[in-house]
Amino acid sequence: MIFKHAPVLLREILADMSWKNSDVVVADFTVGGGGHLKALLENNPLPKKILAVDQDPAALKAAKENLKDFPNIEFLHSNFSEISADKFPEKFDRISIDLGVSSHQLDSAERGFSFQKDGPLDMRMNPTAGESAAEWLAHCSEEEFIKILRDYADESRARPIAKKWSDARASKAIRTTREFVEALGFTLESKDRKGRHPLTRAFQAIRMHINQEFQVLQKILDELPNLLKPNGRVSILSFHSLEDREVKWLLRGKLKQIHKKVIIAQDDEMDENPRSRSAKLRIFELTKEE
Ligand SMILES: C[S@@+](CC[C@H](N)C(=O)[O-])C[C@H]1O[C@@H](n2cnc3c(N)ncnc32)[C@H](O)[C@@H]1O
């Protein structure tokens, strides 16, 4: 399948994350298909070093193909939570972070990220490690499931959903997205009054738990000030209010936010790319005196 993912808030990222000469080290910690990185490289002098990281081997493969015209790129299969200043003592002038899943991951039925497509209930961004959603859902307690639904999705129906789930799994092994949705009394095509699938939030919460998205974000936010050179910048795009809050608070006093307000997509982008509607962008700089 061709890698399809429209880079979000690209204009705004190009405006604030560009650089002036080749003596820079640039990293994308969530390279995905390489959309943001490619645009940055096309519009700036070629850096002396480029690091492209993703925890998904399929994304890295797509990025390698998309970025094949650029030399000096080190592709690294890793969770960004593993990146630390002792592994990269030279530090970075630019770091891009674009959280969450790509449209390509969502569109790939075999990854189990979308309940609109039938596939194995997996949801791991790195399918070579950890527990799949089906494995976790087979053994999690009702209370654990309720906590995940409440913490990550603010789901008001957490208790009935968890109860229905534990009754359903007691009578049948549930391994696919379709079986999961049907066990909770819906179909893949179900829609709520807003036209969304009633399990949209539950699905996002399970994905966040399976990939420990909140925990790895906290880890990299702690490390970011050690990874930047003086005047170095990091852009962080998030799609969940909890994540944006964490970005704002954990970097406060450590890095300087270069715009007072969070950056959101303009109307034309929201019309063209619905995914951009929930995007929040913050850009920070390590000022010389910090
Ligand atoms: C929204 S996509 C990035 C899209 C990219 N900016 C582009 O323009 O093509 C997010 C990517 O980050 C990866 N990712 C998410 N969390 C990660 C983490 N903790 N460590 C490494 N990669 C991660 C996902 O696998 C996915 O490929």
C-alpha cells in the first residue's frame, strides 16, 4: 500500500523550524512517511547530520523510500523514549515530534488501529515488541479497563462498556476489530449523533495504553532540554488535550515557548485535512542562558 499521510501544520512548522546553514544536526523523532522532514530538507540547506526515528518498521521503510534523494540520513528503529543525551552527545539544532498514529497506520487494516476496518486487534505501533490490544483485553481486569477508558478518553460510559466486555470475552475469544466492536453491541459501521463511531474514544484510549503513549511522552519531555544545542528548537504536534497539557507544563521553565499561544490549523487546512482539526503545535527553544 502507498504511504498516505498529509503532514499537519506544515506551513507553520516550516516558518519556525527552518535553519540558515549546513552546520546543523536535525532530527525527526516520529518520521512516519517523512512528510515533515522532506519538506524541511527541501526548503533549507542540507544539514551535516540527519536522524530519522520511528518505532514502526513499516513507517521507516516508507520514509527511506520517500527520502532516498537525501544523503546523510541515519534511520533508527526505536521508541523516542530511548533517546538520551549520552547516546547523542553532539545534540540537535532541530527536533520534530508529531505524536500519535499516521493516516497510513490507521488505513492499514492488518494493524488493527481502525474499527472501521476489520483486522487483527493489534494496535502496536511497534509490532515487534509488547502486548497487542487483543492480548491485553483478554486478561485486563474490569477495573483496569475502566481506568484506561476514564483516564485517556474521559469516557462517561466506562463502567457499562467494561462490564459488557468482560461478559462477552467470557463466552468467546475476541481477536479482531470486528469481533471487538460486535462484542460491545455495535457494528463496524455504527455512528453516533455526531456521525462518529460510538467507540472512537474507547479505541483511542486502548491504543494510548497499548503504546504507553502518555508515559513515553513524559520521558522524552524530561530529556528534551538535554538534547538541544543552545538556540536549538523542538516542535511538538499533539492530538489529545492531555498530551498538549503535558507538553505545556513539563517544558515550562526549561525551554522557551516561541509563541505565547498554542498554534492550531487554519480553516483551509481543517477543510482539506480533517485530522488537523484536533492538532496543537508548540515550538520551544533552548535559549543561550538556559
Ligand atoms: C503522525 S505520524 C508522523 C507523520 C510524519 N510527521 C509525516 O509527515 O509523515 C507519527 C509517527 O510517529 C511514530 N511514533 C509515535 N510514537 C512514537 C514513539 N514513542 N517513538 C517512535 N516513533 C513513534 C508512529 O509510528 C508514526 O509513524
